[in-house]
Amino acid sequence: MKVVTTFKSGNILNNLYEERVNIEKGTKYMKSMSKHNNLKRWWRNSTKSKSVSSPYALKSK
């Protein structure tokens, strides 16, 4: 229990949860984009601006 409280106070659990949610949202977004055949164009545009390693990294800065 002590460990859990430490994690909670450090907001690490929250961050991990938020990251997982963002990844899930990102995957859903990617899927809907590919349905409309815009995925390649979107990916090209996002890689041009700043070096982005993945679609989920957009929010990180």
C-alpha cells in the first residue's frame, strides 16, 4: 500500500493512465483516418513539422 501511495503522490499512475488513453485515442484516430484514405497525407504532414517519432508524441511537448 505504501508503494501505491508514493506512486499516486508522484502522479506516475495518472500519467501512465493518461498515456494509455492517448494511445487508444490515437489508434482510433489512425483507423478512422485510413478509412478516408487521408492517413498517408496526414502522416507526411506530421513528420514534416518537428521530428515526430510517432503520432502519440505530438502532445508530449
